Amino acid sequence: MDLKIAGRKAIICASSKGLGKACALALAAEGVDVWISARSRGPLQAAADEINAAGGGNATAVIADVTSDSGRAALYEACPAPDILINNAGGPAPGDFRNWDQKDWFDAVNANMYSAIDMIRRCLDGMIDRRFGRIINITSVAVKLPVPVLGLSNGARAGLTGFISGIAREPAQYNVTINNLLPGYIATERMWSVLEAGARQSSLDKDAFEQNLFNKIGARRPGEPDEFGATCAFLCSQQAAYITAQNVLMDGGLYPGTF
């Protein structure tokens, strides 16, 4: 399917690896020029080189910490008229809420709620003026199915979800959509670290814990990053113009609810 986004420009936050990189690869494969970001030059440049070697859209590496105001400003200045914005940031460390202080909570809200809101603030009106925009916020299945060891993430991402629900509908009349993409267990470094933390808090060894978890997923396996990236790319397509204000689960059937 031609997604009709070749030649578009995309900002993809926190995209040197994991889910952000998967989205960058998928969009570039559709002919989208991508501005990717991370704090470390080495992994980021390696990701840009990989994207450029694959052909399609061009990748530009921007050293930027999206959880800081200066980092967000640098990323927006590098691509001041984006057609697509993919909000993403590393999740807080797993743990027990009894051990988290105010700074832990403020850092989580800044990284996984406010940073996305501030990038939307910078990009949204220009998208409306140009009559095309796709904003995808990478959140988590934990918004619907909280993970006990991910309390910081559960809270901050749920806050972002509520905010997005309040702003996502009005821009749709200008061909600007805002959606949240909720990954379940996708095979990234982050996923394996979360599983290791869960295993430590359980009575099972790591392999048994993982197998027990995957057996609860309809697909009986973790998702692949390229599957996640392809879903993101479709939500950015012209064909997806009538999808907005949605929380799109990509969890292999993990979430058991009807709604």
C-alpha cells in the first residue's frame, strides 16, 4: 500500500534504538525524511547511517535530550515544519513505589507526559496551517493494564492520555490527527529489562517468568519492533486521516478487556 506520505518530514523523539528507531525505519521506507534524536552521538549516528543505507527518506541525526527544554528546542529548530511528530521517551526504571520520592515522580512526569505535550505545543499550529499533520504518542499498554513494577510509567503515561483526549478532536477538521500507540511486550532492550525486574520480584526464574507471561498473550510471543514501526507508519498515512483521538493497542492480545 502506498501510504501517500513520501516527501513528508518527521520528527521522531528518542529514536537511536528500540521503538523510536523502528518508527524511523518504517517511515523512511515510505519516503519520509526523518529527524531522529538521542543524547548519545555514537548510537544515534549509527541509526542514521542504517536508515540512510536502506534507501527511501533521508535521516538527519540531532543530538538532543527530549526531556529538556533545550533538547526539544534543538530538535524543533532542526525541523521547523514537521508533517509528522512521533513523541517517545525512555520509560522510568521499574521498582516499588515505596522507594520513589518527589524527584522520581517529577522526572517521570517530565519525561513521559510534559515533554510530549511541549513538542505538540511547538508543532501543532504549523500542521494546522499546512493542512496536514500526524502526531503519534508512544505510550504503553500499561495505560489500560497497569504493570505493578512500572508505577512511575503507569501514572505519567495515563496523565498524557487524558490530556490528549482533550485536544485531539478539534484539529481533525484540518487533516491533523493525534493518536496514542500503546505497545505491549515488544522485543526491545526496555522490554527485557522490565521482564528481568518482574522475575526478581516473583518466585520464578527468568525463563519461567517470561514463558508464563508470554502464555498470557494471545500471540504467545513478544512483538517485533518492525511490526510496531509498520503500525506507526500506517497511522501517519493519508489513509488514516479518519483515525484520531484513539488509543491503539499493539499487544498481541494481552489486554483482556472488551473496550
